[in-house]
Amino acid sequence: MVAEVSMRGITKRFPGVLADDDVDFDVESGEIHALMGENGAGKSILMSMLAGVYQPDEGEIFIRGERRSFSSPLDAIDAGIGMVFQSFKLFPSLTIAENVVFRREPTRRGLIDRAAANRRVSEIAEQYGLALDPTARVDSVPVGVLQRVEIVKALYREARVLILDEPTAVLTPQETERLFDVLRALKADGRTIILITHKLNEVMAISDRVTVLRDGRNVARLVTAESSPEEITRHMTGRDVDLTTPPPALAPGATVLEVRGLTVPGSGDRAAVDDASLTVRAGEVVGIAGVAGNGQVELAEAIIGMRRASAGRIAVGDRDLSQSSIAQRRDGGVAYIPEDRHAVGSAGTADAVDNLALGHHRKSPILTRGLLSRSAMLDHAKRLISRFGVKIASPTTAVGTLSGGNLQKVVVARELDYRSPLLIAEQPTRGVDIGAIESIHRELCEYRDGGGALLLISAELSEIMSLSSRILVMFEGRIVAEVPKAEAAEALLGLYMAGHEPEERHRPGAFSARDGDAQKEAAL
């Protein structure tokens, strides 16, 4: 039987980096094949060569037994290969529908039929449970919606081989199951799915086989039904990994962040954030769960000062920061890990030394007598690169060349090193491998146990439930539910994320009030 995809002896080098080293990779027709490995292991580069983005320095690619060479993604698309990239490949100034149908536009009387394009995109989005407004411009929607656009774009092209890079990062558990139903249906039709994911539960639930890369080499080919999460993890990292998080070392202390009646304008008549109130105390992690596009990003950006609020109060400690600039809020004790590490969290053309020095450049030892010390910046970068295990050729390497997970480590390292009283963390482990997730979770717990207040926004419900003392659920811009850690379950949170009315004990503030009463009683 001829494999759908065969890659033989694939090697790819970049300056100072051997990304893939003599890799063999085979995928059978009609299977769901998981590709796993730590950040920088070569997964995305290998698939980017299959998708025509890069060309291998050595090796051969065969599609259904025929040797192929792709000089561009268009060649790969013509060969029936579609890829949903972790770093989105969209035109910001075009609408969602225009991006989806680009180069395959429906026409009428020789002209592009925009109405037909909008209808087709709406049909696909509705069919697969990926809510989209086809007329919205790409630059006006949050990053979570962009991933849905990429998924719909691949489905629109009906590729025989569909490569998905972290496709469920912004979906609820119910939507993930619906997507898996779609993938199973595609498999039943004889299509081939390659799934790049760091979620072991997804691999075990939907894949037929697993290939594991480590340090650019193929180290394991496994039949999923005959393997286990522990075995896969050991192949990926070379060690056992424990993702359980320790309980807080101390009870939460004084309120660090207080948000009252915050309202942030959105598009049209609907507010992006609608009368939101919350508190985060020292030594506490408060998680915010919600389907992408329900106000989580706007809430975080309003707190940090990137987005103007039309009403409400934001205070950190005893300082009212409602009218303060971003720099003043930073100085007031706010650190921020944004969800978009490329556009917001880093300067891609600058090196790791400069990126890790951002914000630290206003104080000693980096700033000495009004001048920046390059040697101090280099020492600072080396320390954080070592502490967080960033895989990079040199501290002077541009961070735009890093894998998504290693760039995330750079952003997380810089923000945690501020040691600010409040940390707002959006998707802190998105696209990060299981070993790095363990490391980042450990660092966040150490921050919490050191008295830091953490507001955690994540599409990973397992992450929210593991790290948070309390979980707030957002739906259509409002905080609709508050669930204590002991009562949190994916199914329950998924219902609230979809807009179901919460039980009385889960209404916003109910748990906080009970918790406060308990603290008063303990004090008496």
C-alpha cells in the first residue's frame, strides 16, 4: 500500500540551527496522524516543507508515491495539501470571506461573486460550529477568531491532506468534540489529517498513530492505541513530566487588583466588556474562561491601558489607574503577557538581548548613569534564557526566527522577571510543549507563592482549572459566572461559556462573598 505522504531523509538548516536532521515521516491515506515534540524539535518546520513554505536542503517528498517538489504553498495546495499554521497567514485588510476564498473566488459573469463567497463561508462555519462573520475585516477580530478563519480556509479548499497546527487552542470542550467529529468524517471519506498538538488527551482521543521528534530527529513512531500519554511524554522530553500544580503556600492576602463596573466599547452597539467587576488578591490566581471573542482580550487590554474604557474603575493596590497611561500602569505594578506574542509581546527583528531588556532598561544594572549597559543586557538575557530553557542559537539572534513556543518563553521570562504585584497572563502556554508547560506553570506558582496576584486568561480549561483558585466565565462581554476550584469541571464551564444560565451559587460574586465571610469568621 502506497503511503499518502512519505518524507525521506529530510534535513533543513537555518543560520546556527539544524531544524530537521535526516527525518523520515510517513502518513497513510485516511488516517489521523499526530506529530509531537518539544518546542524547537522541528515539527512546524517539517510540515512547512510539506506545505511548500520552505524547501528541504536534503531529502525527498513523495505524495501517493510520486516524488514532488514544492516551490511555494500554491504548489502544495495544487497537490491537495492544506495547512492551518500556528502563525496565521491572512491579509489583515481583507474580510474573512475574502481571505478564505483567496485565489479560489466564486465568480459570476466574469466578476468575483462576493455574495456567494459570504454564503459559502457562512455555510462552512455553521456546518463545523466555527462561528464567523464573513464580512468582518481580519484586522478587527481577536486572535482566537483568526484561527477559526484558518480552519475554514483549509476546509474550503477540500485538501486531501489537511495539516492542523494546534487547531483547538480557542475552542470550548464541546466545540473541540464537534471539530473531532468533523475530522473523523474527513477520515471516513479517505482524507488524511496531520495534527500538530501539545495536548496529549487530544492525541489519545483522535489519532491513529503518533510520530515524535526530539532535537530535529525522529525518535519514535507509535500506534496510539498501543501507547500512553506517559510513554509519549518520555519520548518527547527524555524524562517523566508532572503537570500537577501545588496548592498555594499561603492563604490569599490583600486585594491587589480591583475592577469595578468596567465597560469597554466594541463594534456596533454591543460593548466588548459590559459592566465587569472582579478582584484578585495577593497570592491568588483568578482564571477567566470563555470562548475566544467574548471580551477576555478587551478586558486584559483595558486593565493594562491598551484599550480605552468608557466607564468603570481600575485600581492596583491603593492606586487608581483608570486614567493612567500604559507606562504609568507598568510603573504602578502591572506586568502583562499578551495573547499575541508576535504583534504585541515582542519585536521580531530585534534580538533576544533587546527583547528581554524591554521594561528593565529604565533601572539598574541595565541603566547606569543614564546609559544602557550592553554587557548588563547580555548577562540579563543569558540568565533568563538559561532559566526558562529557551532554545536559541545565541542571545543576539532575532526572536522572529524562533519557534512559537520558544518566543513564548522569551515573553513569559521577561514579564515574570519584573516581579510586579500584578501579572495579567493571556494564553501563557499557547503553542508550548508539555515540558515547557510544566516549567511555566512552576514559575507561575512560584510567583503566586511569593505574594503575586495573577489574572489568568486561557483557552485551556485544564490550565484554568489546575492553576486557579476561582474561575470567572465571560460570555458576550459579561462575567456571567464564578466557580470555585473545587466545583470546576470542563462540562460545567463549557455550558457557562456557551451562555447557559449559571446556578445561584455560581453567580458572579457569590463565591467571593462566601469566601470573604469565611475569612472574617476565621479572623474572629
